[in-house]
Amino acid sequence: MSHNTFGHLFRVTTWGESHGPALGATVDGCPPGVPLGEADIQPWLDRRRPGQSRYTTQRREADAVEILSGVYEGRTTGTPIQLMIRNTDQRSKDYSEIAQSFRPGHADIAYWQKYGIRDPRGGGRSSARETAARVAAGAVARAALAQLAPGLAIRGCMVAMGASAIDRARFDAAEIDRNPFWCPDAEAAAWWAEDLDRLRKAGDSVGAVIEVEATGVPPGLGAPVYGKLDAELAAAMMSINAVKGVEIGAGMAAAALTGTGNADEIRMGPAGPAYLSNHAGGVLGGIATGQPVVVRFAVKPTSSILTPRRTVTRDGEEADIVTKGRHDPCVGIRAVPVGEAMMACVLLDALLRHRGQCGDGPRGRIGPA
């Protein structure tokens, strides 16, 4: 009942706390023979690593991954893969003043009400530090997907910060890696830099919307009713710290469309069915269509801020609280590689289950025999 594991055939269990000696993931169900080493995982962790710009927490962690099991001579063995990331820059004293008080908007009070005990140092298990383990597991999933679905690619980006969204007409995928916001719109990134500097200096924070797209997804992944691909993606994204909303494809905007506007019309292309739009986000009836799978999720503003907030103590006394320490003014920035990792884990799990039931490829041919 601890609920620290997700996935069906490709199963990931994360462990560890923000200020403990280490954290990590146990990955079970990875196919054998997949080329894998620490050098294959580290680049993905480096993308999420804190302290890389003034717009993220200044906690300095190398996030160096160690593979403790499940790999022999550079290939997976099919047995559990144990991944460990040591914590090296904890400052637990920063949290001594909040040990008896609850931070508004944070999981502190809910953890206390559920367990009657909590680790106040950085939020313990509820800290976004836990997502480093997810990124490491996602790197394993990417390595397996490269073998089983070599045409599949996953790309995440930030499409809104606060009330300011990108201009889709200026969408440039090459721009995503050129700025600290993973933003495909250079002008929006420049505005966000100014806004976040102002908020950071004021001791405040802001939310964001992240978009993750997977292209080259084989049609047929997912299952009707209780194994829907979009439902599992939504659950995976919603499990990320601070996420408060998820949508697939057009998402909430689909409610404002008519049936004629929302239907993704189909024609025959040289390689098979060609869709004229993608309001469905690449999933129909819970099953991948072969179109890009598109997921967006909303990340709330960081709850740990320097602006005084009203709260209560464990003894029921009213108090004001200021959260010291090193925190992201926009936690959505580092959520981009986390969302990519969750997409990779869900897609690999769905692919393994599809192959187990149906074999390779879609069962129904469309076009001349």
C-alpha cells in the first residue's frame, strides 16, 4: 500500500528523500540485451540538474548516477536495474524553523495528517528532488525504446509561464535547448526572464505549462476501457510534484469546438492513413493512432517562498511562516525533462504489453492487400 511503484511490465519503484544520503530507482521488466551504461543515463539527469541558471534552485548536486545491478558488460540482463544518486549538498538547517509549522500549498500538512510523522528537511519524500530518480528510470526506458521502436522520439518544452504563453507561429524546436526555460519561442523566453527575475527578487514564484510530444509512436499502443494510453499518461504526469492539471491533444479546448471542428479527418497517404489534424493528441479510444502523442500539464507555483504566509503549527497555533533555503522560483522549468521521462516509461510499458498480446505492429491492415 506504499504506492511507490508505477507501471505494469516495465515497473519503476523510486526511493529516497530530499535530504537523505541518496535516492534512486529500481527498474524491473527492462528487456535483456539493451545497451546501457551510466553514460547513457547521465545526459538526461544533467538536463534536470539543479543550479544551472539563476532561474532554478541553487542547490549544487552532481546528480551522478550509479548502476548497482541489472547490467553486465554494457547490456541489460533482464533482472532488476538498481540506480542510485547520492545527495551531496543538503542544508537541513534551512528547515529547522518549519519543523513545527506547515507551509501553505505544500504537502507538509497532508503528510502529517496521514502518517503522524514527516521529514521537514526539504519536504522529504514529497520534494521534487524525487523526480531525479524518475529521470534516471526514463533514461533506461529511452534506451529500450531505441531498440524496440527506433523511430520514436520524445520532446518536451515549456509553452506558458504564468499568464504568458508562447506564440505558436514562432515555434522553433531548435530554440528549446538555447534558453534556460526549454522554450520554443525566443521572444517569450526573453519576457519570461524579465518576469522571473522580478518575482525571484520579490520572494515569490510562478506556475507553468509543459508540453511533451512523442513522435513515431507505433499505432496500437494502449488498450480500451481500463488500459487507455491517454489515461495512463495523464496519471503519470499528474503524479509529478506540483502538477495540478493534465490534458491530451486539444484537451480542455475541445469542449469549445464543434463536432466538425474537432474530428481529425483522414485521407490515405503514401505510408498509410494521414490525419488532417490532431485534436485527439494521437490517441483514440485509449489506443495510439500513429500520430504524435501530445500531453500538456500545468505546474503550480512553488510553495516554498520568502513572502510571509499565514499558517498553523502542529499544536494548532496560528503563525506566519517564511520558507528559507534554495528553491525554484518556477518549478515548471525542471519539470520538462521529468515529463519526458514519464512519457518514455509509459510508452515502453504500453509497447511491451502490446507486443505480449498482439505481437509486433498493428493487427489491422489499412489499404490494398
